[in-house]
Amino acid sequence: MIKGKRIKFAPLDRKHIDIFLKWFNDPEITQYLLMYKPLTRDWEEEWFDVLKHKEDMVHFSIFLLDQEDPEKIIGNCAIHNIDSKNRACTCGITIGEKNYQNQGYGTEAMEMLVEYGFNTLNMNRIELSVWDFNTRAYNSYQKVGFVEEGRKRQARYHNGKYYDEVIMAILREDWEKKTNE
Ligand SMILES: CC(C)(COP(=O)(O)OP(=O)(O)OC[C@H]1O[C@@H](n2cnc3c(N)ncnc32)[C@H](O)[C@@H]1OP(=O)(O)O)[C@@H](O)C(=O)NCCC(=O)NCCS
């Protein structure tokens, strides 16, 4: 269990599959993600089976540190593509409970995920992609210390238009500088 100020991370649990199906079948959420096909319970269960054999990724569910509702799950986040030679990885996050978006939880979770990436996994570089129109996510990542490195032009099709995919990353040296400020 990893604890922050207002949230904690815990391993993914199959008992939350119904909640995951709700989040990841909601176009308001998936418009910002890679996934776009309807997600079935079968696929989600298969994914859980595959997950336990994957050495190059770490997934967490995000819970509120709330005395009244300690089981309140609000999202998931993950580190993927762990490259042990180059000490690099990618990461992603979803605050799936829409009532809990825009309250700083996503930024806090990303700060915790980045700390885990550097301090526990000994990464040197953590990268992510964000679609150009996802200003909220972009702002949140900038606050954590991610820097825009480049754009894949018109890489994402959404609602009849093409958008850039923005590549952002944080290096260990950026993060150490920021945490010592
Ligand atoms: C992106 C996400 C993780 C951000 O987490 P969050 O808890 O909602 O966001 P936070 O409150 O931590 O921070 C968002 C920042 O963007 C700002 N913001 C919110 N809505 C915004 C909008 N529509 N446009 C621009 N900025 C916005 C907020 O004001 C906040 O900045 P501030 O603290 O300086 O005011 C979350 O909204 C989410 O999961 N969204 C759906 C899925 C998704 O986009 N995942 C990421 C894919 S790259």
C-alpha cells in the first residue's frame, strides 16, 4: 500500500471489474484514452489473467484516504513498458469517477506514480502521451514536472477531426531538482 496526502494506491482487484467496465465504456472517459471499442467482462477478465505474467508493467487502483469510505475507488494508474537497460518507462492514469475529477486527485496520483517510478523502480525517464485536446491532463502533467518533447502530428482521430499526440516526459534529474526546490 502506498499512501499520499489524500489518496492511496493498492493493487488492482477483480472485485472492481464492474466499476472498471463502467469507466472504460464511458465515451467521456475513453475519448482521452487509446481504448475505443466496447469493453466486455470477458476481455476484462482475460486482461487480469495476462497481467499477472507481465513483468514490464505495474498497475495500481487509486483510493480515497477517507475514514468514512476507505473503500472508495476513484481511478487507476500504471507504469508500462519498463525498459531495464535504458531505465525508461511509460505511464498512464484515469480518474474514472467523474465526480472526483478536477479536484487535484489526478495530479497527486501522478506525483505518487512518478515517485514510485524513480524511487522504487529506479527509472531515469518516465514518458507519457496526451492528445492535444486534453488540456486538463496536459496542465496536470506540467504541474507534476513533465515537459513537452514533441508532437506526432494528426496522430489521433476524434469526433471527425485529427489531433496531435503530444509526447511528454520527466527525467530523474528534473524530478530531483523539483523535489529539492
Ligand atoms: C486527466 C486527469 C487524470 C486529471 O486528473 P484530475 O484530478 O481531474 O485533475 P487535477 O484536478 O489534478 O488537475 C487538472 C488541472 O487542469 C485544470 N483543468 C481542469 N479542467 C480543465 C479544462 N477543461 N481545461 C484546462 N484545464 C483544466 C485544473 O484547473 C487543474 O489545474 P489547477 O489545479 O491549476 O487548477 C483526469 O481528469 C482524468 O482521468 N480524465 C479522464 C481520462 C484522461 O484524460 N486520462 C489521461 C489520458 S492522457
